[in-house]
Amino acid sequence: MTRHLVDDVAVAWNELGTDLLDGAPPEIVIALTGGERWPSSTLDHLVTPDGSPPVRMTVDTSCAPTGSK
């Protein structure tokens, strides 16, 4: 799941679809989606202010806000 949600996406998700439920029991899919199916989609055609290709932002301790104010 981590590989699909985090590692394999170029920049970000537009929408997570029912493909995440592939292999789940049918009764769970029906309970969660009403039986509907749709694919996940990524954010495509992003435009940056300077025209450069979009890149993923990595949040770690060097750029995350601290808990104190």
C-alpha cells in the first residue's frame, strides 16, 4: 500500500479510487462504495509559477513546523 500511495505517484493524487480495494471481499467493496468502481487519478497538467516541472515536496524535521509557538 505504501508503494502505491507514496512511492509510485509522481507528484500527488487527485482522487483515490476503488482500485485500492482490488482483492477485497465483495461485501466490503459494496459497504464502502455502494458497489461503484472508479480508478485512482493523479494530479496531471500542473503548472508552476516559473514553468519548471512540478516536484514532490518532502516534509521532514528540517522543514516541518515545531509544536511550540
